[in-house]
Amino acid sequence: MPNFKKLSKTYEKTAVTALQEFVRIDSTYDHSSIKEGQPYGAGVKKALDYLAKLGADYGFKVDKCDGYCTELSFGEEGPLIGIYGHSDVVPVTGSWSVPAFSGTIKDGKMISRGTADDKGPLLASLFAAKLLKDNGLIKGFRIKLVSGGDEERGSSCLRYYFEKHHGEQPKFGFTPDADYPLIYAEKAVRDYYLTRVCSLSPIIAMDGGVVMNAVCDKLIVTIPTDKKFEAYLKEKGIACDITGLGDASILSFKGKTFHGSQPEKGVNAALIAFKALGDFYHLEPLQTLSAVLKDPHGESFNGYNKSPELGESTYNYGIVKYDGKVLKISLDFRYGETANPDEMINNLQEKSKMVCTKLSEAKMLIFDQKSPLVSTLMKAYKKETWKFFDKPLAIGGGTYAKEVHNTVAFGASFKGHEGNMHSPDEYIYLSDFYKDIAIYARAIYMLGKKQ
């Protein structure tokens, strides 16, 4: 067996430079710059094109897939090993210690949006494939590395790749977009909008959150200037910036963002605002919502479930809008194998007095831990890390594994180094990035030799 740790050291310096260049591209979805060939906007296209150029420079065959994905491939015969990552990132929110797209290296970490989710792991996979190619180790199998441009908004990119672009399904595949050692089970995910026609006078408007799958960390509320309410906020110790505009004031309620799969680790600014405004102005809709939505696991409206494999249900309220007539709240709902999702949503609808409209659904994923795919990847991980007692995980997050046949999420976050995904100061330790290259090289090689 080749010494992948030793071989990977040759690529470390080049890989870090490439990652800095990659994360300096703001590849958030941009509706205003959508056109033919760039369905997700100019920034995403720039990132996908950057990856395509790297692939071409390194000797891979390149397919830009009509702007939805970038596919890099190598090998002429044998089973296909697929690697599926993404080049898009979530919008920047919260307070950062460095510019969010700077690629700043500090204290052994690279800090930038996308370093952990998913540009760092994606490039580690690319350099792993390059290592194998350069050393003549791709024999009897083929590799395709596919990077999508819309994972953060629901993975329309991969659906286009397989359904419209006729991408080939792999014999074995992995997505480097979660945690080590490996994810064998993922919760089902449903997205909803909760709406209610109501008057929230004296509130003029509300606007908060940026994506459905992240905790709302800021809610902007416009109301007539009210010194008594401002004094109330101060008395209650509620974090809120106030900007006076003559007869009106802009209130900015503060929370803390976190990935929508773990809303309990964030602080939802909208729920803080609902309680303060509802209690002070005696607004029944907001008082009801502050009570009903307060538990991120659903106990407050009889929407709780805990399954043996996938654990507790979660409810994340990410985007809030109010225009003076209609209150609209997004919901990212995740649940396990024993849940009754329709009943749980009906309970939420009844208790909250909101109408729940389903937007999308991703089925849950549960792999046999003794399957050839899982067992091979676990063996590769343990051989490279010597962490022989680590076991596969079940998570609330949803990954590309739900979009591809015989594919699981495999890394790249190590325990204790989660990377602040979807949060300020997202990072990757360079030492972890180097380990990823060796781990992924061994994993691809072992999967390719698995008959």
C-alpha cells in the first residue's frame, strides 16, 4: 500500500495557495447576475470556473455542465469512484474578526467563508485525486470529481447534473461535506413557509435572516419612535441597536447564527423580538409565536420526536418578513425514522395559528454500517488517523449523499475542529487540510480497488 501521508506532503504548499485563491471568490447565490451559462449568478460561476481551470492545469478532463456544476475526470476504464462537493457558500452574516473572503491565515487556521463548507474539503479531494494521478495509482478504475453550484439552496445543481446532463452514477461515492469519521445516516428535511394575515400595529415592517438553513441572527423592525419601548428593551437587557429616523425608528434585534440542523446552538433574533414586541404591545400573534416556537425541538407545540438512529427533531426559523399585512416565516424541519412529520407539522400549524406551506422535501438516508462502501471508508480513515475506536455518525444535516447513488458523507471536520460552518470566522486548520488530502487519497484508492 502506498504511503499516502508521505506522498501528500508534496502537495501541501500548492494546495494552500489554491485554497486561498478559491475562498477569495464570493460565491454566494446572486439572482441579479443570472444569465445563460451562470444559473446561480456571477460569483458561483467564477468559483466553478476557477475549479475547472485547476482541473485542466492538472491534467483532468473538464466538463462545465452548462454552468450548474464543474466535473473533473480521469481514467479510461473500470468502475467509477465519485466525489461530490460544492463551490457555493452561504451569505456572510454576523461579526467577523477578518474580512470574510480574505483567506486570512492566523494561528494555524485559514479563516474565510467557505474554508470548511465546502471549498477546503473539496480542494483536498482534488489534490488527493491529483496525487493518485501523478503517481500512476489510478488503474482499473475511474474518478469523477463533481462540484455543484447550488448545494446551500437545495442541490438543484446535482439534480440537473444527473437528470438533464446525464451524469454517470458511481459504483462508490462520497461527499466531503460533513464530519469524520463518516455519516451513515441523515435526517429527512422539509422546508416550509409559515404565513398569517394579521395586523401587528404599531409595527410597520420586519425583515430578518438570509437563508432557511441558518438561525436568524438579526431582525430589523421598523416602528414609530417610542421612547417607552426603548426604555423597556434597556430594562430587560435585550440586545438591540436603535436608529432614529424622526417619527420612526429602526430596531435591530441581535442573535447568533448557526447551521439550521442544530438550531439549539444558535440564538434566534426573531424569537427575541417576538417576545419583546408581543409582551410590550400586547400583540397576540407575536405572543403566541414566542411561546410556540421557543423550543427548537418542538416540545412547545407537541412536535417533538426522538428516534433511535437519528435523534431529536429540529425546527429552525431562518427568514422572517412582515409588510404590514402578512407575516411570513421560513421553517427548516428535520426528523428521524420514527417521526410522523405530517402530524408534527399539523400540531405546529394549529398551535401557532400559521398556515404551513411545504416547499421541498429530502428523504432520510440510512446506510448499513457493514456495507462495502462504509466499511472501506472507515478502514481508510482509521489507517490514516490511527483513531481505531471512532464510529460512524448520524446527523441532522443534509448532504449531497441524498442526491447520488451509493454515496455517503465522509469528513472533513474533525471532532473539536468543526469549522464554524454558516457562522462568523469560518475556518479550517491547515494541519487538518493536509490530513484530508492523505485520507481522501487512500479512500479513493481503496474504493477503486474494491471489486
